[in-house]
Amino acid sequence: MATALTSSYWREEKGDTKVGSTPDGSVVDVYALEHKGIDAAIMTYGARLTSLRVPDRYGNMEDVILRYSILDSYFADRSCYLGAIVGRYANRIASGQFCVGDHTYQTVTNDYGNALHGGQVGFDKQLWSARPFRSGVELTLISPDGDQGFPGNLTVRVRYTISANALRIDYYCWTDKTTVVNLTNHTYFNLSGHSNSDVLDDELTISADRFTPVNSDLIPTGVVCPVEGTPFDFRSKAVIGHRIESDHEQLEIAGGYDHNFVLNGTAGELRTVARLHNPTSGRTLRVSTTEPGLQFYAGHLLDCQRYGKALEGHGRHAGLCLETQHFPDSPNHPSFPSTELRPGQVGHSTTIFEFSVDE
């Protein structure tokens, strides 16, 4: 069930969801989701997942995501997107430009001349409203017409739901003007339960025969390439660190794994698309989604930079992201699955993170 978070690392009154305020004085709330064998915490600033605890093979409950211990660190960190819902457009749009019909839109650029994760003030840096329900919490954000250059008054609703061994995220959105939307959750997983260790010994499987190569700006070239015979072939489980430094142009361009995989199966249907296993703890994460793509980012840009009053940060490869999504720069590639949302439509996608352990 969803309850007010009582946390030892944020100082709030018992039973009160308030954990602090934004720089302009708006109240930030955190809600706890609890079920036997799993618990989570969701913050209204950025609709963020700020804690996710699951047991290891010995029953020890530990946090398996990267987080900060105080609110100020989240405000100070403008680049890592820890646990946040990112949008309007997750990932990159080349030059921040796209066309809808005969109109060309220019969005705010924040990544070497390109738009990344919605622009300078994306959904991760905004305060969402929250409504708890029996098994989860629902967060809502209204993005006005012209927000970061995107057209249409867009309403976004995200529902986090917890069950016996899984966290489910449902995304809903609707608009009054045709626009483009691509939403995802930017959680960094570390299944060891210890953020001072890296993820390079983890075993990863991705159900994808193809991926989308990128240029030097990490923008898809528009070509879709097979993974067979490359370090991007995760169709059978592979240890992440074994091939991350392979002599491959795409790994050199990105500095490691930071690529979109074209998921097998039918987009719009919920299917299992990835499996992550940590041999030390015995924890396994299975990812299911209705989305057509998965961005696998191995956390190589985490550089121990310290944020906020507590000077908190995470090291290289301390966590990895499995971001279910539509493809990067889809509005500029007609052959990619469309990210257009029109008035009268309700955009909806589902992603489930399911945990288990080796005996």
C-alpha cells in the first residue's frame, strides 16, 4: 500500500509526506510503497523513484538503485537524472528541431546543440502533484503549450504500482495540439545493493536483434543495424564488462554502452525484453514493456562529481539504466516508430521491473 514516507535520511515528522521545499518554497513530498519483499519511495520533484529495496538470496533487504540522501543533492545535480521521469522527449532530438505537419518547432537545446531529456527544464526538474491509492501513487504534471518549445498543452499522468515482487510504471498523456512525446524513467540500477561497487560483472540479456547506431553527437544515423557479431549482441546473457572496451566504432563514439536497442516482439504488447543478474547478491531484474525501444546506458559518465550541501556523487559504472522508450530523434526519422500524439488520443505505455533471487 502507499503511505507517507518515514525516512531516517530525510527529516520529516512521522506520518508527514513533506521532505522539504524547492528553492521557490514549494513543498516536496515523498510517498512509500510497501509490499512483502519489496518497498519503494517516490518523490514529487521529478516524479522520481528515490528508493527501491529488494532482498538478496539471503533475505537481506538493500537499495538496488542509485540515490541521494538529502533533497538538496537532487536540486544541485542537473545532469544525472537519478530516478526521474524524463520528458517531454526522453533521449535526444537533433538540433532540438522537428516538424509537425508544415510547422517546424525549435525546442530548447541543452546537449551540445541538441535537446536532451526535454530541454533545460524538463519534467525531471518540475514538481508533480500526487495522489496515493491502495497499491501505489499517481503523479500528474501539466506542461503548457510552448514549454521548452514543444507545442500543445500536455497532461502527463504516471502511476507507480507495487506488487509482491515488482514495480510497475504506467504512463498516460494527452494533448490539445499535435505534439511529440517520449517518456521514460531514468533509474540507475545496481543489484549488488552497494553503490560503491560497479555493474561490470553483472550479466545482461536484451531481446533485440537490432540497434540504432549514432553519430558523434549520439544522434541516431537513421540506419538500423543487426547486433549479431558485435559487442551489442545481448540476445544471450553476457557479462557487461567483458566487451565494453571492445574495438568497435560505436563504443568509441559513445564512450561505452549508451545506445537504443530495437526490441523484438510487437510494440504495444507487454513482453519481457531484458534480464539483469548480479551473481554476488543473487538478485535478478526482469524488464517488461510495451515500448519499441530500450536505451542501455552503462553509467560511464558518472564521474564522482559531488552535488549539493552533502557533496554526494556516484562513480563510473556505479549503476546502469534500462530506459524503455521510443527511439531517439524519432520525429526526424520517418522510418522509426512515431512519437506523435494528437488531440483526442491518450498515449499509454507500461513498464514492469520484476525481481527474483537465486536460491
